[in-house]
Amino acid sequence: MRIEEKKVTIKGGKELKLRTVLREDAEKILAFRRDVAGETIYLTRYPYEIDNSVDKERDIIGNYLRAEHLGMLAIFDEDMIVGITSISPVGITFKTRHRASAELVVRKKYWNLGLGSYLLDQVIEMAGNCGYERLELSVFADNARALRLYKKKGFIECGQIPQAFKMMDGTYHDEIMMSKNLWRH
């Protein structure tokens, strides 16, 4: 799925741009994912675990561009990716194809500028436009900032997995599953 490019004005008046991720963005996507994985504990991978080749990443992006039920958007500051959101189906069978899974990541330097909220609005709209009836995501149980944002946007907690994430220091974090009803009334 593709969207029209949009300008995004952040706190302080600076203009960024939101657009569909393209195959030629593959290197930037990989760099972004490695960078943000090192900025917070609240992502599911460590930087060294992001090991796609540029060609593999181009293939993944190509799948997102061809499919009507997938979408990946990025916010750019000049040429640098500062945030990503995406949707993908939970399943392709009749019983699960009404559900989508969302991803939302913002570079730490750009936290507290409203980008997470903006990207979440975009992915909710994109999921609705794709015909999904539910949007789902998961969050580290102790990530209070993310939990506040998701609840503010209408997501509800629908489950918790104890010790879902094991850290390199041997500690664990629980995972909270959340979902939002997208039915049109």
C-alpha cells in the first residue's frame, strides 16, 4: 500500500516528511533499525540481530509495495529516517485475516515531539483503509510512555505474557498485548 507524501510539522516548527518506504530506502531502513535497537531496551532485537542484507531488505519493502494489505511508512528529516510504522496481517486464513499487527518506532532524539502519536494515527488509518477490523500490537509491560500513548488512541490491553523478553543481563520483561477495534459504525 502506498500513500501520498505529507508534510509533518513537529514541535518547534520544523517540517519533516512522511511517505511510503521505497526499495531504494533499504540501507536507511537497516541503519534506522540498528540505531534505534541500541537506543532503548523496549524493542525485540539487539542491534547485532538486525542482519538482513540490503537486497533482502529491498525484497521485504517490495512485498510491502505490491500488497494491498501491507503498508510501511517512514518520517524523514532531510534524508534520515526518524520514525517508522507498518501494518501486516496477523494471518491469511478467513478466521484471522481481519486482524493486522502494527509496528511503531521513533528515533530517541525525536521523542516527545508528537511523532509517535502522529505515526499511530497514520497506521490506524492505513489499517482501516486496508479493510482490517482489528489492529494489534505488543509492548513491554514497563514501557509506561508507550502504554499511555496506545491507551490514549483507544487500544485496550487484551493479555499479558510473563517473562516474554529475556535481556542479555538475565532479567526478564513481561509483554502486554493490545488491540483496537476498527469497525466502522
